[in-house]
Amino acid sequence: MSIPEIWKDIPGYEGKYQASTYGQIRGLTRQITQLSRYGTSFTRTIRGRILRAAGSKRDPHLYVVLGHGANGSPVHQLVAHTFLVSQPPKSDVRHLDGNPLNNHVENLAYGSRTENILDVLRNGHAWRKLTYQQVQEIYTRLNEGEIGATLAREYGVSDTIICAIRKGRIFKCITSQ
């Protein structure tokens, strides 16, 4: 059963921006006072609207810009900070289904970096370039005596990544099972 869409002020942006339980961000209608180029001040109305979130090729998460000239803020973090209990130290905001585009509050939780990576891998998505199944295959094939350079070419990763998998420096949560 899905919860109804609820809007709440984003901490630190009260009266300016709100997040919804459906993972949307909106700006509120408000009055601002500005200084004209002639030195006089005037009041301007900013109309409220739902902000358009955008991603990038490098980062699959969605971002919105809160305020003129500001950097983008990750939508999943804004929703989590608004609706979930306070964030524990050294924790990530996890997407439980591994999909960084699903920012519904029901899909978000705080957890460790390892839990975050495992969520992505368990749901069949790639963390970096490799999926959960690919890392398991590589680890098994390395233990069976296959050459790392051959596996690196086959999976489209560097020899360094294959070596790190073999030694348990990365994807340790998979290779230690």
C-alpha cells in the first residue's frame, strides 16, 4: 500500500523549498526584496513550482538547484533529510531497490556504504562497471586458475580491478562469502 503524497519543508530551506514523499522537490511562492542597479530596493514575487530534477552521464542520481547560483543538491538526500530520522554519522542514503531514479521515501533508508553497494548489486544493477554476478564469476574463475589479464579484457575493466577483486580489496562483501 502506497502512502499519500505529503509535502514538508526541507531542513535549512524552511519557507522556500519542500520535499514530497513521492521524491519531488518544489519551490514555494514567496516575496523577496532585491536591490536595483540604481540603488533602490523593490519586492518581487517568486511563483512556486515543482523543480525539474536532472541527472548526468557520470552520476545516475537526480539533482535540483535550490537557489540562484547554488550547486545541485541530490534529490534522494533532500527527501531523506526531510522525512527520515536524523542521519547516523558516516552513513549513506540508500535506494532499497538499487534504482537511483526512485526517490520515493518508502525506497530510501540510511545505511553503511557496504549496504548501499549490496542494494545496487542485489537488484541486478552494476556498481561501477560490474554486477554482483560478474564479480562472483570473476572471483570463481580466478580461484580456478584463469589469468587476470584475460578476465580484465573480457569484462572491460583494468587489470588493477581484477587484482583488487582477487586480493579482496574491493567487493570484499561478495568475495568473502
